[in-house]
Amino acid sequence: MDKKLQARAPIYEALLEMREKRIVPFDVPGHKRGKGNKPLTEFLGEKCMSTDVNSMKPLDNLCQPKSVIKEAEDVAADAFGCKKAFFMVGGTTSCVQAMILFYCKKGDKIIMPRNVHRSSINALVLCGAKPVYVNPQTHTGLGISLGMSVADVERAILQNPDAKAVLVNNPTYYGVCSDIKKITETAHAHGMAVLADEAHGAHFYFGENLPLPAMAAGADMAAVSMHKSGGSLTQSSFLLVGDGVNQNYMRQIINLTQTTSASYLLLSSLDISRRNLALNGGEIFRSVCRLSEYARDEINKIGDYYAFSKEITDGDSIYDFDVTKLSINVDGLGLAGIEVCDILRDDYEIQVEFGDLSNVLAYISVGDRERDIERLVSAFLDIRRRYKRPRSDCKKYEYIPPDVVCSPQEAFYGKKRRVALAEGIGGICGEFVMCYPPGIPVIAPGERLTGDIIEYISLAKSKGCLLTGPEDADVEKINILEE
């Protein structure tokens, strides 16, 4: 990494220069640097509104960059150690979809873990590719799905030699990492590309003693959420590509779905945040790790909680663990994770990332302070005192192996009928149902609806999980394919 180069922020610098020129706008956006929408300007601030501008020659164009955006992409590529870095303003969802659309067309196969974010399966709906799922192992004590075993990936590759690519979560929502280097070597040996969903792994590129980032492991592409652990604005991400990738074709793929009116607020936030991490990332993530480890130790002293870490690694499906993730099992309280999540927000004014049936995830990153951690720990202590009840023996289905009958595209666009949830058992689902967050489908289009899935959905609803995906927002009914 070239530190002198990383001190630059080309898009940000161009925006400052543009603002100093006091250009009179007769273009969009219609608020005209905030003057036409005073309530919004009062809310966001004049500095923000004055740089919410449209593409113009001095600021380049994201659809086909030739000047400052291209320069910013080159600087970002140097920071991440890749051949090319694309600025993305549709979140990591757009990155994941671009990766899959690049390699997969209708009828092609792609190997992936079933505990993927919905964006991956959405991409299959768009392109018509067929998933070959590697069912992740489950940690029964914690109720979480894990990474992919190398042996399971190799088996899938040997059984599907015509697959185009392998997609890897690096890490999972809970911080679990597969052996991405070995998986990459195995896939490449069989002529398959490797795509990494690094929505929760931006810090891997800048911290110390953290899991191996995808580009360092030799992956062909990686989708990186800078807005999650990197500090940029929500919806801003990087798509990283390695050697041998046709960058011009990738630009065409990106432009199929990405807006032609890219927000310069998002673009500059990527530029500034990359510069910050490139110059200060080592120090920043040492602090993040220290805060996370302190919180983990203090929570584990309380009793009835288990904030897990590297001790759960096994060298295979839990090859490594991201210690910045404060994942806490709450089974000992007799409460569901989503219930603890709601209590933290409603009683203590603390918003954690999410809660599932057994766990809570508190996301610790560049903006956290010691006093925030103390407040979180104190809240967990008080919740145990006030709310602990006998441990529940309810079943946990964080991951249910799917019965895939047809491709997601065939099911999503197929002729369907709506039935009561319980009446759909045995039918082929035509839509998604998922708890959000984390956005991993409980069932996806093309999969058979089973009693276990219905039981999981009912349990999740009873605990207050936000269920999204189906046409019926109350998830009382579901669309299944007509026979």
C-alpha cells in the first residue's frame, strides 16, 4: 500500500473545488444546493446539500469514469490490494448481484452456502442460474450456522464440474470464517471462479491479526460493505476484482442495475473512509478489537450469557473468527435473542444489530467509545436481574437444509397460488420468507415447504422477529407453484 497515494481523496477534493467556484446550477437535483428545500437543508446541513450534485465534467461520471472517479478507484484498488475497485452506491447487494451476473447466465450452476444473504438468491432470480448449495454445519449449542467445510466444497465441485463459480461468506453475520484460501485454491484448480461476500469484512483489509481478506486469499471478486465496519455512509460499498477479470465487461454488468444518478455524498464518503482506514486502520481496529474483547469478557462474567470468540474455531467450518463481532448467546436467560434485542432498545435505548432465536449481535466498529461499551455491559447485567426466567426447551432452527426442486427464477416467475401457510406443506415455494436482519432466507423460491420451516416461521413470529419477503406481509399465507 502506497501511503503517499492513500493520503489522496480525489472525489472529495473535486467536490471541495466545485463548491468553491460557486457554480449556478441549472441542472438536477431540483433543490439547487439546498436553496429549494429549506426544511431538508436545516435537517442535513448546508455543507451536505451543497455537495448533493449531479454528474458534471469536473466531477466525472460513475457509469464510465475517466477522471476523478477513475483516479479514486485506482487509489482504492491500491488500498485493498486488488486489480480494480468499483465504487458502488447500491449497497453490497448490488456488488453481490454484479459478481453473480458477471459469471452466471441462465442454466449455469454456482456453488454457494445456503446461509447466504437474499441478494445472492435474488441474483439467481435475475439471471436464471441454478444454485448448488453447500449445507453449512450448525453449532447446536449456539444455534448458528457456520462456514463451509473444505471437504463439502470439494465434494460439490467434483459433483458439479460444470459450475462457474463458488461463493463464500467471509465472514458470516456472526463472525465465522471458512478457510477461504483453501477453498479458493480448490476452486481454481477446477477452473472455477471464487466470489466473496465480505459485507461484514471490510476491516479485514486494514486491521491486524484479523481473518484473511478475500483478495489476499486469491479470490476473483469480493463485495465489501464499507458502510458497515468501514465508517462510510449507508448504501456505499466497494466491488473488488482481481487479475484476469474483464473490467470493461464488469462495468457493463454493473451498469445494468446501478443508478445513472450516483450520489456524490455516497461516493465521497467511500473516498474519505478509504483514506481514513488506509492511513489509520491499524490503530482503529486495534481499538475496536480491544473494546470487543473487553465487552466479551465482562458479559461472560455476568453468567447466563455466552459471548463467544476464537475458542469455537475448529480449523474447518469455523476456520477463523472475527473478534470484532460481539455475538452473544442468551439461551441461559430463558429469553429469545430477539426479545433481548427489543428489551435493550425499549428499556435501555440501546440498538444492537439484530437478535435471532438464540443470539444477539452487537456491532462494534470505528465509532464506538468505552462509555458506550460500559452502558451495553450494564444493560446486559440488569436484564439478567430483571428478566431471567427458566430456560426454554423450544427448538432452534437457525438453519434448515433446503429441498431444492427448481431454480429460483423458475419458481419466482412461475404460475402460483396463495394458500394458508399450514396448507402449503409439500408445495414448492414461489417467494422468499426471511428474518431481517440478517436477511438469510428461511425458504427461497424453488424450495419445498416443510413442517419444520412452518414451525420456524411461527416461532419467529411469536418472538417478534421481523419477517420479510412474501406478498402477504403478515405471513399468514404463502405463494406456492401450481402443480
